[in-house]
Amino acid sequence: MTSALDEFIKEARSVSIETVFARIGGDLRAMVKVSQELAGPCPIEGVGEDRFQLNLSKGVFHCRGCG
């Protein structure tokens, strides 16, 4: 039997980071390129100028406000 967390991880690995970002309310047009990453407001909090960082090549994101 698989847990809800296992199902979430399986689903998250099957889609692109752009899809995950869009599902949490993110808008790539609001992001600006900073080095190898994109930075912009956090789609979860809805605040913070460049708190949310998205790395498309690595497929990861991080918000300095949310953690």
C-alpha cells in the first residue's frame, strides 16, 4: 500500500517544474533572470519581490520566505 506522500512524490516527478510552478499559482512572466535562476514573487505567499527562486534546469524551486 502506498501512502499519500508516495503518490505526491510520484506525481511530482512525472511533470515538469514549469507545470508544478503553474499549479501553485506561479507566473513565469513575473520572473526575472538572475544568474542561472529565475526570481520573483512567491506564488504561495503572494508577496516578496525576489523571494522565490526557480531553477528550470535543475527542476527545483525555493522561497526564502516560506522555507
